[in-house]
Amino acid sequence: MKINELKSTLTSNTKRKRVGRGSGSGLGKTAGRGYNGQKSRSGIAIKGFEGGQMPLYRRLPKRGFKNIFSKKIQSINFNQINHFIKKY
């Protein structure tokens, strides 16, 4: 066993926090969320929020555009061409 292979006793022995299990636990009632505000509500994850980091959709460049001069291509078969020739 070497000194760099030792595990830290501080991080390996900490128990997980069970929140919302009575006021005696220290994390009861509001479970560490506080009383008011967006983050205190249940089922809420702020969409696209990455903890203050610039969100992915703002880091990536915008792509593409709508070409107003694009021509719509339609298929035409020989029967239609033959019909127009006979008509005129």
C-alpha cells in the first residue's frame, strides 16, 4: 500500500442526506429548499440552466436560413408533355 493509494476518510464515510423526514433531522419541512421562489417548487428543473455556465444552446452557433429565391422543382412525366403538345 502506497500513500497515494489511500482513500480519504472524510469523503468515504459521509452518509447521504435524507431530506424531508422531520424537523429533528435538520432537513425537515422545506428540505433545505427555503420557503418561496422558483427553486422551492416541486417538479421544477429550470430548462436549459446549467448552474450559471453558458448553456449549450447559446454556445453553439446558429445554423441555416430560408432562401427566398429557391425554386420549387416539380416532376412532370411524358404523358403530361404529350397532352400539352396535342392541346396546342
